Amino acid sequence: MSGYAEDQAGGAPAAAPGLDPAAVAGHQDHPPRMGFFTDTSVCIGCKACEVACKEWNAVPEDGLELTGMSYDNSVGLGASTWRHVAFIEQIGRPGEARQQPQPGGPRWLMSSDVCKHCTEAACLDVCPTGALMRTEFGTVVVQDDVCNGCGYCIPACPFGVIARRESDGGAHKCTLCYDRIGDGLTPACAKACPTESIQFGPLDELRERAGRRVAELHSDGVAEARLYLEDPGDGIGGAGAFFLLLDEPEVYGLPPDPVVTTRDLPRMWRHVATAAAGLVAGGLAAWLTGTRRQP
């Protein structure tokens, strides 16, 4: 398993705060854990991050037609959209179900979403080929030449990030530009962001910076500002990509309390082993009983 511990009270899995995923994966003397802090309060919805991601990683286009999703042609994360800028209208129109306008009046919420590079990564737990790997930077990467397209990782992800691409049948998602950061470069999306909404760096530093940013917004009267997925004690052990939001996570299409979907696997396997042992014992007892009854 990817790092869940059992509490002493009842064997229920619990996240291990402060878990070092690179060390757990066997990387010795590894560099600091790297990640993204996305500050949605300064996102202008330009989609430069989407374009830069596609260009650098040679990700195919995923449709140029109007989708009815406001100005959003890519709709959501997928095999061919590793960065996705969501447009949330809090305007309210007659006859349409919209988010309620805020006290300050109508507004747009914009947020650049990405793979969360979870500390407790269920996709890693279920991959049968080892195609999904934990890098020395603590990120999670799909090795295209190892992936067999089984798709087990797709339902395992609590955020619906991973998908299969029809052209090659393989699973694909954000790599946090593993090739770039290995050479000391900034990931393409963060490099292209004109407002520094996407910030890249050592995760501990980003968390400190994010805390200061929230305090700054609160002092400016933006009481609804809050962080999402920065807490190492949450249901996924904290994320390598976390966000500053201006509304509830559900408004952005994000689960409010995500948990690693494989958290119950150790207990399930114990039950399976117990049941299997019981069947074997029962079968052996029946065989012995039948043998004794023979003349």
C-alpha cells in the first residue's frame, strides 16, 4: 500500500501526516518534494496553461467546438487535457440554475485544475504493471511504455483525473513536467501563467506562501478564501498540487472531503484471507469425515 497506517483502536486506516512519498517509494537522498500551488483569486482564465501544457508534452487537441460550457471548450481534465481552466459563472439568469451571486455582486470564478499528485495515491495501489510510478520529486507519473491500458487507475482516482486516450489506449495525466523539473526548469503551465496564479516550487515553501496569501485576503475582506488539499492530515495525506479557492470545493467540481479509494484494501484482504482459510479448513474437515466413514 502507498502509506496508510492503521490506528490502534480498531484497525481503521488513517492518513500518515507528513508522509514523505518519495522516501516511501525507495528514493534515497532525494530532492525536496515539488508541487503546484494554484491561487484561483488571480486566475484570469486565459488558458495559457492549457496551451503550454499541450505544446510541451505533445498532448493532442481535444475538440475546438463550442460545448455550451460557457467559454470552456475543454470541459474537464482527461487524457488529452492535463490542465483545465474552469469557468464558474455566479451571475444568475432568468430560467437558468446558476450559482447564487455573492454579496459583492455577480462574478466569475476561474480555476486551473490539474492532477493532485496525491501523497496517498490510489492509482499507484491498483496499477498491475507498475506503469504508475512515484518520482524522486514525490510526483506521480504514468510510464507510457509500461501501461497496458487496463484502466484500473481510472475509477481509483478520487478526482477523476486519469483517462484513456482512444488513439493509443493508454492512460494519461499530468506528469508535473517531470522532464523539465529534472533539468531544473519550471513546468510549462506555471512558466506560461501571466498572473502567477500557478506557482511551482518545494511543497513546504508553497504551503507557507499559501497560508500568508489566505491571511492577506482575509485582511482585505475576502472572508471566503480558503485552501484546499494542503493539509497533510486529510483523506489523501495532502496533495502535491493544492489550491486557494474563493468558494466551496463543490462549486469548482471538486470533492469536499476526498479520500484515497484504496484505504480499505488491507482490511478487505484480511477478510478475504480469513474467509479463504475457513473454506480450506471446512473442506479439509469434510474430506477427513468422509474418509473415516468409508468401510
